[in-house]
Amino acid sequence: MKLSVVIPVYNERGLLPTVIERVTAVPLPHGIDRELVLVDDRSTDGSREWLEGLARERPDVIVRFHEVNRGKGAALRTGFAEARGDVVVVQDADLEYDPHEYARLLQPIVDGRADVVFGTRFLGETHRVLYYWHSLGNWLLTTLSNMLSNLNLTDMECCYKMFRREILEKISLREDRFGFEPEVTAKVARLGCRIYEVPVSYSGRTYAEGKKINWKDGFSALRCIVWYNLLAG
């Protein structure tokens, strides 16, 4: 079995070496290989140039580049198309999530119990204390998503989502920005996938530290929840 780690990148030059080191070094269950797929979404801080050098030095790492900035969802579509693993996981380049959680996320799939595994920041693991209104907004979005998809997730917006490759091949993703989260949730629910949640730790960033999601993305998520659960064919 092979795990493809898909990493969308936008202006994370300072963290990229650490991201690659941690993702490469993290132990996986016996018999599971890994591949790294990085997609630069037209960074302007030197990330692109650093990744060009990485591609020359590490031919085992897949690196792709967008010529215009399109958003996280678009970068993930590019990465998913390149991934060749039996299982695919999303890893943000900001390291708010710890790659050491991969083994925990993999277990329900390896056991044959799950098609999709969501991480959750709200079931008992260590997390950095940050913005109250973000947590309230997350709860509201997750609740509305659950009402329309008939799931009982606790953290629909969690970055850590792991898929059997066959599931990704069955769905067509459209959202370019952070609407990926509610869109993919609605679509795996509609497929009737076996979905598990696994507690993960979380070390969130402040806006001063580079956090990118904002209130406009919250309204976009509302639109996506309604559209992909009720209106989209």
C-alpha cells in the first residue's frame, strides 16, 4: 500500500523545509510506502523557487506549479490528479497539523472499515487555544453540513481528510478555495462512503503568523453546504 501526501503551498517559504522533513520522517505502519505531491499555487515569497530546487534534488517528490493563484481547492485537484497512492491525505504546508497523526488516520482504512477518514480537533486531543468566533463558526458550519448530509461529524472543516483513491476517482471537485471542505464532505456523503473520525492535535496560527482563511470563506462555506447538498446534481 502507498500513501500519497498532497500538500498545497502558497507563500510558506519559511516552513517548507520543515514540512518536507517531517512528512518524510514520520513512521508509517509496516508495509506502507509514501509519496509527496506538492502544488505551488503561484507563491510570491520564494516558495516557488525553493520547490524548483527541491524538484531537481528529489526526483522522487512530485512538484507541480500553478501559473496563477487559484486557491487551495484548485491546488488539491492538481495534486489529486498526480497522486498514485492507494490512499491520499491532505497536508497543509502551514504545519497546523502534525504528520505524526498519519498512522492514526490510516488505521480505519487499513483495517478495511473506512473509505474516508476525517480528523477532528474537538474530541480530546491537544490544541492551541485561539479564536472563539472561529470555533463557533466552525461548529455552525459543521452542524448545518450534518443536517443536510445526515452525517454526525464534529469537525467538517478539519484539514486532515484521508481517502481511498477509488473514492476520489468517483467524485468531481469544483471549488477553488476553502470551499473544498464542505464540497468534498457533501459528495462523499452522497456516495454513501464509510466515514470515520479520528482525534488529531492542532497547533493553529494567528493572522500575524500567516493564517489565510477569513470571514469571506465562512460565507462561501455556507453557499457550498447548501449548493452541494441540496441543489447540485
